[in-house]
Amino acid sequence: MKQRWNRKDLLGLRELSAEEITFILETADAFKEVGTREIKKVPALRGKTLVNFFVEPSTRTRTSFELAAVRLSADVINISASASSLAKGETLKDTARNLEALHADILVLRHSSAGAPQFLAQRLQASVINAGDGAHEHPTQALLDLYTIREKRGTIAGLHVAIIGDILFSRVARSNIFGLAKLGARVTLVGPSTLVPREFKKLGVEVSHKIDNVLPNADVVNLLRIQHERQRKEYFPGIGEYTRFFGLTKERAKLLKPDCLIMHPGPINRGVEIDSEVADGLQSVILDQVTNGLAVRMAVLYLCGGIAT
Amino acid sequence: MKQGRENSSAAVPIMDAEAIRRALQRIAHEIIEGNPQLSKVVLAGIPSRGVEIAQRIAAFVHRIENIDIETGVIDVAMHRDDVGTRPELPVVRASKLPLPLEERTVIIVDDVLYTGRTARAAMDAINSFGRPARIQLAALVDRGHRELPIRPDYVGKNLPTSAAEKVRVRIGSAKEPDGVWVERT
């Protein structure tokens, strides 16, 4: 039988085939079941060491990876940028090589520079998992989004997914675009023209600047967080204006089909990109995404970290 | 994979569909005899052929005693002791057992019993769901060569083999009849 997974690293969804993505989702099904057991821990990665190396701050992604690794019986070390010797001027490569000299088997990297995980993956024996690199890719977030859609709707092919918000700076959007397109979904990007430039059409998606035209036809809406920390004035007039034109308010949510899923990668800005009532409503699967993220990350760690090197 | 290929040159037929049917029927009788409280029994098949065999045994029990015993799936891939040492990573599947396991007898069902490592992994997997009153082991074929102190409670056929041979089982195929073969590799 042909091996369905042969990669030591997960760097992005762009380079994965539809079959590989589907295989990760199927593997995640098995690991989701582990979360329902009395003892939520399996020995699959016993003896392996995982380093969570987060050069950019993150709580939920890092915690999710940590819990995923612990449930696979791996040992986990967490390193943040401020606590590492990067702050003392060591290069990324030297830091990573030092981690490898300690026999780390899996390196989960969050970095502000696009391409940092690729750079390390080519130079290290250890598996490198991209936990978000700049505005490039965030593959495990997109995989958990795909998993949640597939779980709730049975399939992804043929669905119409609207990704709304700050697309330009969003690695979540990019990974979602690649993954959704490979699995046969129709994707519409929605947002102000400064944050959703028409160049995105080259990726095979539709672009709209009028949210009210898109909402009635969507099977899934994925709302991205407005990243205050990355915003500059020239892209973005103001929070109030964004909400008025693109926020999923109570009133706008009435435009949605009754079975349309509402997703958000978190952390949500209540009252900015989504109203509280909508975020907590029946169509919202935001907390399912968190639960599924754990299963998807267990699957990725198992597949990348479990093969003999 | 143990998937059968009967026309492969060195394959020696060991059991045909009828022999498998009779063996599973006998196992059903033995399970009935050994478990006065049949309602507490769970047949937990190891994917994929063990699941099919468990369902067949349950069907025989139903025919004989008119009692529906529960069946489940116990996947062992994530409990194996050789992950990271083999070039091929075992495919993981979701397990499914009726809960709670306390006071139940879980019978692990597999097609071929060999080293015993799969049975050990299955026991570990079962224990992560709870603490059954008893765990037992049923196999269609016992080919010997145990590497762990494990013995089956129910056996369809004892089949002495050499380690150089492969035992192939086909059961529940939509196109081809059931059978067991030994292949020299």
C-alpha cells in the first residue's frame, strides 16, 4: 500500500495535495476520539521531545500544540522570544541548532518572518511545524477550519466559504484559501479594498467589497480578527467604520442561510468584527474550532513526528 | 498487509469460507458457554478484519441465543510500541466502545494472533476507556511465535507456521470469497 504521508515537516497548505490534506483530517478523526476517553493520553510519541518555539507571542496556538503533544506522550519545552537567546543576538539558525543538539525531535515554530519555518526545515533533521510565519501561512489553523467545516457539513467540495476581514495581513486567510481551493470549495474574500486587494483573484478566489451581497449565498463565513497591532492608518479608517461596513452584526446575521456556519480563529473582538449575540449563537462553531484544533494538531504531530528518521 | 491473494504462486489454502463460518460459529458457542451474563460482553474488533469477525460472531450469538451482544472497534495504532522505528507509520482510526466498561467483559477480536504485541496494544487502548471486569482474546487464526506472555481464550484454528511465512486472511470482501492462506516469502 502506498504510504499516504511522507513529510517530516508541515510548512504550509500550498504544497500539500488534496489527498494529503484529507489524510490529515481522517487522522484527526481518530485523535478527536482520544479526547472523549477517560484517559485522554496515548503513547504514540512517547520518548519524543517537542520544542514550542514562539518568537511571536501566542497563547492559544502554543497551548493547543502543548496539549496535543502531551496527549501523545511527548515531552514539551516552551521557549518564547523574550526568554530565548534570540534576545541576546543569537541567530535563528544557531538557536535552532542548539535545540537540535539537545535532541529535540519536533520544532513548532511561530515567527514574524514569512519563510522562517522553511529555512529551518531545510537545515534541521527535526520535524518543523509552522505555527504561523508572518503573513504567509498558518497551516494548522486552516486544517482545523477545514476539519470543522467537514465535520458540520459532511463535505467541503461545492460549499461557498466567505472569508471576511483583514485578508492582506492574514496567514490564516492564505492557508484557508489554499486548503479550501484544493478540496473544491468556492471562496469569496470580503473586506475593504485596502485589505482585500483584487490581486487575490490570482489565487482563484472571488473578491467582494460588499458584505451584504455575499452573506445570503454563503455556507460558511470565516471572520478574521482585525489585527490592531498590525494596522496602519492608511489601510484602515477606524474600528467603528469597519464594523459599520463589514462587521457581522445581529442585523446582518439575519441575511445568512439558517445552516450557514459562523467561524472565527480567535481571539474575537466582540463588537468589532462580530457581535456578541452572533458569536454565542447557534450557528457559531467557534468553540468547536478550538476542540478540533487539538485533534488536528495531534494528527500533524503524529504524522510528521512519528516517521522514522 | 495481510489482504489475501489466493492465486499468488506460493499461497497454500488453509481455510475456505465454510471452514471460517464453522470456526466462528464454534467460537460463538464457546463465548456463550463461558459468559453466563452475555449482556455484559463486548466484542471489540481490531480494524479492519477483526471488526468484521466480531460482527459475524455477534450474529451467530444472536442466532443461537437470541441475544444481541454489543460490538465495538478498538484501534491499536496509537498504542503500538514501534512508532518512530518503522518507515511506515500505522494509520490511526477512531475506537468505539460502549461505555462505561466497568463490569463488562471485553473480548478483543483479531484475525491473526502472532507476536501478541497487537493484543497488548489493544489492552492498553481498552484501559484508556475504563476498567473492564475482564479482558479476553479471540482470534480466527493463532500462528504461534508469541513475544509476550499472552494467550488466546478463543481460537478458530491453530496454525503452526515458520516466521518466514505470511498468513493472509480475506474476510468480508464484496467481490471474493473468504479464505485463509499461508504464503512463503
